[in-house]
Amino acid sequence: MTTSIALLGTGLMGLPMARRLLGAGHRLTVWNRDGSKAAPLAGDGARVADSPSDAVNGATHIITMLTDGAVVAHVLFETGVAEAIDSGATVIDMSSIQPSQARAHAERLSKLGVFHLDAPVSGGTGGAEAGTLAIMAGGDREVFDNASAVLGAMGRAIRVGPSGAGQLAKLANQAIVGIAIGAVAEATLLVSEGGGDLEAFRAALAGGFADSTILQVHGQRMQANDFAPRGRVSVQIKDLDNVLIEARALGIRLPLVEAVRDRFVRLMNELDGGNLDHSALFVELLDLNGRKPAPRV
Amino acid sequence: MTTSIALLGTGLMGLPMARRLLGAGHRLTVWNRDGSKAAPLAGDGARVADSPSDAVNGATHIITMLTDGAVVAHVLFETGVAEAIDSGATVIDMSSIQPSQARAHAERLSKLGVFHLDAPVSGGTGGAEAGTLAIMAGGDREVFDNASAVLGAMGRAIRVGPSGAGQLAKLANQAIVGIAIGAVAEATLLVSEGGGDLEAFRAALAGGFADSTILQVHGQRMQANDFAPRGRVSVQIKDLDNVLIEARALGIRLPLVEAVRDRFVRLMNELDGGNLDHSALFVELLDLNGRKPAPRV
């Protein structure tokens, strides 16, 4: 069976993902609500569709890369898309949405004979351009296996469980990132207040038990007082809120997520930090300690 | 000048460190309070001394690898060692002690014309055997440079600042480790309660922003319910207490360290977990959520 892919949502992430799919030799139709963001892909060999239901016509794999669960639900179920998808085709939702929403979408599509994978990603626009995204997939193993050539063009895909598990893994990923930023902020404050050299500190820890990308990358941003947004505080809060919604649904408490979430909220509401990079939790910690950030290096 | 090294304390860490020094061709004298632990090194070419003051006689570099600050102070200043050290020699204290103690030792030795580096390590017995320890050194740059051949035989040494900064970096290292274990515990609980595959979850995150040695190593221990001690809960608490003592001395608060420290204490006092591996913070989180650990895999 020839693979024919539709990609709905050619924003910051979807655009480079589309280019990776074309580069791997896939037949691709794209659609975006703001058509001007999809138009450039015509030059790369994509067909640019006028409507999402037109885009999915005849596709074996339908990739959605949209803002949130509400937008995914709207595009799939309120624009004629679900009905226009061929029976036996697979929807691969790579947007970051709630696990419960992903499971609901899988169920609704299943009644139409359409398969579903939730497959959110980590790695940002750099990973999307390089085709090195970490793809966390939830759904039936057979459906996952049948989508491997499509997913493989965009990154390293691993099936982490049944429907919804991909979104759950993404939430757990975001929980670790948020708490790790808090840990690195405290280590950075301790070393700098004690007169240590922060750059040498990070170099000394490289490769050890306390090392992480967050230590090296976000720790450097804290030292440089450079909080231009790559991962925005407001988005980090949305992610942690989603973690806590899911935790409540599962009947569990996650005390560190709760504590860090409240501090990101304080950073946004009391310190006007909503549009800063999430490494600016360091600024909140400084404030908590009656200290001001050093002048920008 | 020929390097002649004395190493005081040939325990779990000091013994393989001594072997690395001998392997690098250094002349080495060793001493240990329980002499039976030093005796085997005679077979590797070390001179085994009867007393610490005998051991340091004529040494250009004196390495201490002892239990804590009190023991280091006792051996250096109450057994005749400080007076027996040649003027111009360097004491390299690789024990993990308080930064304030390290600064005090440096000052006292300085009055005798003896140099001092605090140079605690990370990497465990495996790193000591392989000569790949992460060595975080505090002290004057010249003194550090003059000790580079000695330190280089045991691992990768980086000067992180003036006297005390090595100990400070080690504390910051331990703070990150403790909080990271808490983060991985919450991610692990979330994924497992939501029906995800934990092994696939860790594989999916490998190389990404949320990845760390703690996720891969301690996350696996949590999944396997395998809490045989490598890093003991009681030691993790001692480390975090030392972090908080130093933070108080600096006039700062570290809220995540405080929160995680209290939970390790609860694990020790209420759940009898003092002798478990520090990854057993997962057991405390399970208990907090009214859940029991799965049977040992």
C-alpha cells in the first residue's frame, strides 16, 4: 500500500515536520487554518489543500499538529474531517493534549473504522528540522508498527503504551523538566552565593549523577540572566496544570509538581514573568530570597 | 620536584584511589585507622605507615579521604599531622565536609606554610576504580595547578572557585540529585498509574530535555522495586542537612531542598527506610498516595 499523508497544522513545528516527510519521499498534502503558513510547502512538493476535509481525502495517514485538545477535536469532528477519512486510515495526533481527550478521540474515530495514535513530541523546532524529535506514542501496537515509516521520518518514535499513554508520557516529561529547573535554580543560587564559579561548577558536574540538559542549558541561562523565551513560563504552567488535572483524574497527588507549579504561577502573576523563559524560575527564587537578578551579561 | 604522596584513609573510596595513584607511577605512602584496610596496598607498591604523622613525613601532597569534617579535623590537627607536614606541601582533602570546615582547615594549615585544596568527588567506587571521578576543587589556582598530576590520576578535576567552593559544589550536586529523585518518582507514579510502559517511557525520553542519569538508573530501580542501597537514604539526608546548614549560613532559603529533605526524613522515620537506596523516595510517594510498592521484580 502506498503511503499518502495529510498533515493538518503547519505552524512552528508542523512546517519542518512536513519538510522531513517530503524529504523522506512521502506523498504529502498539507492544510493550515491560516493558509499562508502552508503555502510555502508547495515549493517543496506538497499539495496544499483548501480545507482539512479536502486534505485528508485518500490519505492513509493523517497527522495533526495543532494548538491543544479543543482545536484537535474541532478540526477532527466539526469540519467534516472524521467523515472524509478513509476507513482503515490512521490519525496520528502529534499535538500535546490531555490523555483523556486522546482516548476519547481514539474511541470516536474507532467507530468510523479509523485508527488513532497519540504521538506528542519533545525536542522543539530544532528537533523537528533535524528529524530527531522524541516521539512518545500511545495506541495499538499494530497501528504503531504500520505508522513506523511515517514517524521515522520525523524522529525516534517509541510506543509507550495504549491509547493516551503518549500524552501521559509527555506530561511526565514536562513534570520532570519543571522540577529540574527548580533544582538547578537552587544549586545555582547556592554556588553563586557561596562564591563559586558557575561555569566551572556545571563543567565539573558534566557526565555525573547530577548532570542533565537542564543543568547545562537552563543553568547557563540563569547565570547569564538571559530569559528570552524558548520555553515560555505560561506554557510551562499550562503543562503542569495538565499534569495535575491528569493526576487528580487518577486519584494521585504529586507534591513537587504542585509546589513548582505554584512558584511558576507566582513568577507569572506577581513578578510579571509569564512571557519569560521557564528558566526564569531562578528569578522567582531570587525574589523569595530578597535578591535581585544580576545585570544581564 | 619529585611528587611523593601520602593518602590518609583507604576505605571504600580511598583504596581504589590509591591504586590509581600507584598505577600512574606516583610514590605513595598510605595510612588507615584500621590498618588491615591499608595493608593490601603494600602488594601494589605502597609504603604502609603506622601513624598518620609518619605517613605524611616528606610528602609533597597529602590526600585525606575520611568520613566527615570532624574526622578530617581530628586527623589533621590532633594527631601531629599538621606539624609533621613539610612547609610548602599541599593537603588535598577529598572527603565530603562542610564548606566552612574546609575554609577553616585551609586557614589553619596556611599558618604552618601548608597549602590546602578541598576536592570532594562524585562518581562512587566505580569512578574511583576507573580513575574517572568528577573532582570539584576549591582553593588557589596555583595550588590547584601544582596538584594537577596528582588529581589527574584519579579523575577529571575542575577548580570551581576559592577555598570551600569544592565542598559547596558537592553540596549543590547532592541537592540536585535529591530533588531529581523526587521528580523521577512523580513521573514514574504518573506513568504507571496511567497504564504506561515505564521501560518504554524512559527509552522515549532518552537524550531529551527531561533525560538524566537519575531518570534512567533510579527510575529503573523504582520500577523494579529494587532498593538495595547504593546511595543510602540516611546519607542523602546528611547531605541535604549539610546543604541547608550552608544555605542558612549564607542567609538563603532553598524550598525544594527543604521539601525533599523532609520527605526523606519521613521515609527514614515513619517508613523504616533509612538503610534503603535513595531511590526509595518512590516508596514514600506511594505511601503518601495510600499505595503499596509492587512486589519485587
